[in-house]
Amino acid sequence: MRFNYGKIFLLGFGFFGVSVIWGTYNAFVPLFLANKFGLEPALIGFFMTLDNIAALFIQPPVGAWSDRLRTPIGRRMPFILVGAPIGALAFGLIPIASVLPLFVACTSTLLLSMALWRTPVVALMPDITPSPFRSQANGIINFMGGVGSIISFLGGAALYKISPAYPFWLGSALVVIAALLVFFLIKEPKVYEERQEEKPGMIESLRAVLADTDKSALRILLAIFFWFVAYNAVEAFFTLYANKHLGLEEADGVRLLGQLSLIFVIFALPAGYIGSRFGRRKTIMTGISIMTLCLLLMYFLPVSTLITQMTKLPVLGVVPVVGLVLMLAGAGWALININSLPMVVDMTTLQRVGTYTGLYYLFSTLAAIAGPNINGWIVQLTGKDYSSIMVIGPFFMLAAFLLMMGVKRGEAIKS
């Protein structure tokens, strides 16, 4: 199997669609919940984890199921063709839901459909990519995901000022287009269909991780949990942090997330090569250190400093000090995120790739449930001080750093 850059870029459209949906969702739904429906921070934190609670029960078994499935169009494609259009329809209805029960119905349908196809589309990457190139390939698909996030944040911020519904309708259209591009332009390998042995399930694979003598797989899965607790907690509340703590307009807070995403995109490809050249573990630990510094800066720097304008750029608009901090955080997050999934899948065999992808999402989803809930209660207990979300993250990043020190496997396998 050879490394095909064009094929990986095409596959990246799947991740592009996922990122457009979740970028828009995470940026604007907290604002709807607080400013349209009047929910308290703790309830907002819980609401923002409902998608992850559903994904916790759906994504891991779907990953294992997609390993075993055999159809004329492949083992991953059926999930994409079913999940993407349903998710697009539900997503487009979210901003026009006028009462909370209808709003919940739309978001619930969205999260169920997205959970159905996210793991299979990510598992396609190791399916079509040799081990030595998986960091680079993950960099490419995360580059495409970052482009989706930039569109959802920067484009969404501009569209939101015209109508709150427009960012969601744009996301619905783009996710359908992305899914169709993946379906028509990516052909799944057929070699796996010749394997007759029973595929290991999620529970069996989790037991193997726990029984592993050097605990490398367990350590990185726990590290993934901790750094995603920090990241997801901040992401879920950032637009409210910008609106309530920094005093910015709703759309301006979303634009700041776009500035982070821009640097993530720029660093996505280099992060994969850095991981291959200097080692994935060292690269991830460097990213953790950068992220920790950025969170602390956003907590300790005064508001007057954070909102001080540094420059104004085309597309990005005004770039304040907090924007520069977020850009640095985007670089750090790229070093972590691009190299973590390849480390996990390179701790197993080809038969278990989908299952280990599911384990990756199991631990990241548990973190996405814990993070917003923890910070939602902290914000509420501190009298709605949204800056408090920036002081909790470093503790979890430190735990992830210590765990990564003990990881001994997962580097690129030389061909």
C-alpha cells in the first residue's frame, strides 16, 4: 500500500463536514441556551454534553461494527450515507426552533446521526494509509477539518450578524456535499473482505488494553481523556467567556475561535511531519505545554490587556491579544491532536483499527462529557465568572503530560 496524498485530501472532506457541523454547534448553541432560553451555566454545561453522552454509547460499537460489516459499497460507506443527510436536516432546523422541547428534539436527532458516521469516516484513514504515513495523513484530514472549522467560525460569524439561521444552513449544505464527495471519490480497500477470522469486539479490545504489560495503550487513552477534558471544557464555554467576561459581541467571540482554527490548519500538516521526525510522544508533550501556557495567560491577564487590539487582518478582522494567545493555542493543539490517533492505531493490528479508533473516541467522548459539566458547575458556583474555565484546564493538561511520559509504544512503524 502506497501513500496517496490526493486520496487523503479527498477523505479529508468527511472530516471537513464533521468539523463544520460541530464548529457551528459549539459556537452558537451555548449562546442560544443562555440568551434565547435563559439556561443557567450548569444546565448549559450538561446540555453541551448530551451529544457526547449519546456518542459514548454509539461511536465505539459502531467502530467495531464497521470493522465486521461487508457490503458492496464497503464497510464504512453505509454509515456515512445514512448519518450525514439526517444530521444535515436536523442541523438546519436548530436555529428556527422557537421552544426548548423542539430545540432539544433537533439537537438530539443531530447528535444521534453524527455519532453514527463519525468513527467510520475517521477509520477510513488508517484503512487506506500505511503506518509510517499515518501522522502525515492525520495531519491532512485535520487540515481539512480545520478548514471546516474556519468556515464555521469566520463565515458563521459574518452570517450570524445577518441571521442566526444562516450559519446552520450553510453547515447543512456543506456536510451533504462533503459526504457525497467521500462516497464517490474514495474507494475502500477490498483486502479486508478476504479475512475470515472473527474480529475482536470493543470489550475484548478494552480488556487487552488493561492487560497490556507496559500500559502504553492505557496511558495514552487516559492522557487523551485528560487533555480533552481541558479542551472541551473551554470550547463549550468560550463564546460565553468572550461575551460575558471579555464584553465582546456574540459574533466576535466566534471569530476568535476562527483565529485559533486558522493556526490549527496551518500547523496541521507540519505537526504530522514533526511527529514523524522527532517522535509522536515528544511532539504531543510539547503541545500540552503550549496549551497549558495559553490557558493560564487567558486566566491571569486582565481583560483590558486581552481585548487590546494588536492588528487587523483580512478575513480574520480585528486580532486582539487574546486572539494571539488563541493562535498559539491552535499550534499547540495541532501538535497534540494530529499525532494522538496515529499513536493509538499503531498500538494494534489492522483487524482492530476500527475498534481502537472507537476506543480513542470512547475516552475523548468521556472527556467531552466531564469537561463542560465540571466547568459549568464551576462557573455557576463562582457567580457566573466565565474566566474560571481557564484555570481548571491546566490541571488536566498536567495529568496528561505525566501520563505521556510513560508511553513507550505508538511511534510510526518503519516500512
